[in-house]
Amino acid sequence: MFGLIEKEAGETVVEIQQEIRAVILVNGEALKIAAPPGSPAIETTRRHFSTGRRLIQVSVNTIPAVRFFYSVEILRKAAPAKPWRLRRLQPAMRWRRSGFPGLPPMSRLLADGSAIT
């Protein structure tokens, strides 16, 4: 995928942002993807950036929910040879863009699920 976009844009892709959300299909969208109007779907938006965060491509894909399947395989390397030292772990924090009612557009989510703006 990177190679094709880079060939068309003539620039190197250094970052991709991906958003996945649930949507309800309206008449025009539903007809284009052979799904009933008003049915649920998954919409994926990808933004490809070159150096300097210059946006070079945006793609939006809509898939009816009945045809959507998502699978992730996560492999873990073998445990290290030396024993682990016990240490206190800090709560994990990550940034999240949110389209959920009640949450600000950009919030920092803590391990306990609370949000900080």
C-alpha cells in the first residue's frame, strides 16, 4: 500500500492515521454497497501524511456490518533469560480521538477509563 501511494504522490509516507466508527447507511450509500438503507456499517477513514505532516491522501471505506470481520494476531517473543525484577507500574495513558457523546473531541484516557481533557 505504501509503495503505490508513494509512487502516485511522489512523496514518502511517514504517518497514517486510521479511524474506525459505526455508522447507519443512508439511501445513496446503501445502494452503492448493496446493503439495505438504515442498516449498520463500519466506516474506516485513513489519512496518509508525508514529512512535515503534509496530507497526501485520504481514503474512506464503508462496509456493511454483516460483511465486516476484524482479526488481530499478537505474538509474544520468548521470555527473557534473566529473571524479571518486580517494579511498580505506572497507569497507562494514551490519547484518543472520540466521537462518543459526552467525551471531548480529544481526551487522554487513563487505565481506569477516566478521561482528562
